[in-house]
Amino acid sequence: MPVFNQRLAGKTAVITGTASGQGRAAALAFAEAGALVIGCDMDDDGAAATVAEVTKAGGRMSSSRVDLTDEAAVASWARDVAATHGQVHILYANAAVTRFAAVDQLTFADWKWNVAHEMDVVFLPVRYFWPQLVLAQNAAIILVGSTAGVTGSMTNGRLAHTATKGAVVAMTKQLAAEGAPHGVRVNAVSPGMIRTAATEGNLLAPDHPMRTIAGSIPLGRIGTPDEVAQCALFLASDEASYVTGVNLMVDGGWSAVLPG
């Protein structure tokens, strides 16, 4: 049986968006499991704080400032990681940011912004780290979908967000098919409502209609970043060696039941 607290020992894990929230929780969890964590973010202070937390806990982590919507920047980062570390075993494409708007208020500029910040930020790391993951021969990619990618909402205008997250779920299936001959497993985690600084500022704000969503979640509460990170950790580990193409809902049962 594996030693669970070191189940990623000897592996290099690239995690995007590690300055806060689910990315920070993943960096801590993956490092605790023995991985060397390579992070990135545009929030310099937050990224540095995550590295400090991981180091204080006895883990190993570095971080770079990378604009994941910039193809040249992502390609350069991937080359630097390859030159420094030689091989990548895990890619957790966690980073994303969204703008919410109902269809009658959604501008084309905001639509394109969401595509860049929720789809491009997934595609570009996958595209440029793919050769290193193939070389590892036993690699794992975890993408981040959302309940928004598989359901509609009557309380939150989010057409662009729904489209991009639905695309990420679909990308998971295709990448699993393309990765299988190379030993690359590809899965997704799709969080429901998770309490982070970002959600506290919008969806869980006192004046937002979704602030009472906990009452509609079968488990009766809002999730935490660590609960998402632990699911991603499982999918990244050898315990999930026969799991690929899966979209794991991490939502307290919200997407599994009808209202009432």
C-alpha cells in the first residue's frame, strides 16, 4: 500500500493560479504529499505568501509571474521549467477568473475576456507542457470545470462562464482520449460553491441572490478550497491510475438533485 502522506514523492507538479484560494490549497496539499510544486500567478504578493506557507510546512515550491493568456509567456515558462527540472509529471490547470453577466447585459468584449481567462488559460499550459507530460509516461492532468459547466442557473447570469466551463469539461474528454496512448491521464474537478475571497466578494455577498445557496445543497453547507484540492490530489496520484476522462463533481451533491 502507498504511504499516503508522500504519494507524490519524486514528482514535479505544475499548478497554475497559486496565489490564493483553491490554488494555494492545492499547492499546500501537493507539497505535503511530496511533490515539488511549480506555481504561477500574476499576484506577486499572494504567490510569495503561498511559497512561504509551503516552505514553512516543510514542502518545496517555486513560483513565477506568468500571464497565462499570453502564448509566448506560457511557452517560455514551459521551456524554463523543462530546462530547470527536466520533467513534469502533473499539471493542475487551476487558474481562471470570470465576469458574470446575463445574456442581455453581456458584451462581446466580456465574452472574449471570459474565453481568454477561462479557456485560453487552460489550453496554453496543456499545449506547452504536453511534451514533458508525455515524456513522463505516467502523467496526470487535472482541469477545473464547474457546476456551471453542466447546469444552468436562474439566480446568476453567467452565459459566458457556463460556456467556458462546459468547454473545459469537453476538453477533458478529448485530452483523455489523446493522452491515453502516452500514459497521460486527464480528469477534471468541477467545484460547486466554494468559500473563497473571490466568492465572498460576489456570489456570496449579502446582496446577491445566491447568498443562501447552502440551503439548496444536500450536504447543507458551502465547500472549502481544501476539499477541492484533496479531490485533485487523488486524481493526480497513482491511486487514480485507472481513472481518466472523469469530471468529478465537488459540490456537496448540488448538481445531483432537483429542487424540492
